[in-house]
Amino acid sequence: MTSAGALIGLLAIGNAIAMLVDPVNWYFAVPGVTGTGPYNAHFLRDIGLIFLGVGAAMIVGAARRAARPWLWSAAALWLSGHALFHFWEVAVGICGPSSLVRDFPAVTLPAILTAALAVRAVWAGSAVDDHPAIGVQHLA
């Protein structure tokens, strides 16, 4: 579980770095992005900062079990909202249904995986907190 979280975190940070360092190249290199609106470096860097935070949350959560439920839930919340926004764009006719297939590996799949990891982390955290002996060991 922790290696999947760390991998998602590293991929998010890689995306963040590309968006922050070279937003023009990111804008033209990622399939479908140019069809979502005109280039805006400020906006891309804002989103890059969000991906940096998502990546950091996933990596820190992978390393620190006690923080995992909150950090991974926060990351899952943003990634899921992002994925749902892509579905909304199709629903209102901004993008065609083929965009969901194209975007699935980079948008929807990370949201699904992160949400699953967050649910599992919350479940595991609850199990630890409910058992006094484990809870004490957990805090040590």
C-alpha cells in the first residue's frame, strides 16, 4: 500500500515540476490540454502547485502511517474532484466522450487509486485507534 501511494506521489510531483518549470511545453505536450482553453501560465502554475501538494501528501503519507488517512484523503478529494470535472465537461458538451478514454490514465485512474488507498488507510487507522494496545504502540 505504501509503495503505491509513494508512486502516485512521485508521478504527481513529476507532473508538478513540469507544470511549474515549463508550463508552455506542458500545455502543448499533454494530449487534449490545448482544447480546454487558451494557454495561461499563471493558471498552469497554480495547478502545478496543487499537484505538488498532492504528491507531497502521498509521499509523506506513505512514510508516516499516522498521517496517512488525512493526507491521502485530502489528495483523493482533489484528484476525485478533478476527475469529476472532466466528466462534467463531457456532460455539458465542452469535450467529447473520447476525452474520458484519453484522460483516463492521467486523471481518472489516479483518482480511483488514491481514493481506494485513502479508504483503506482510514479503515486501517480506525482499526489501530480502536485497539488500546496497538494505539499506544502506534503513537510511540
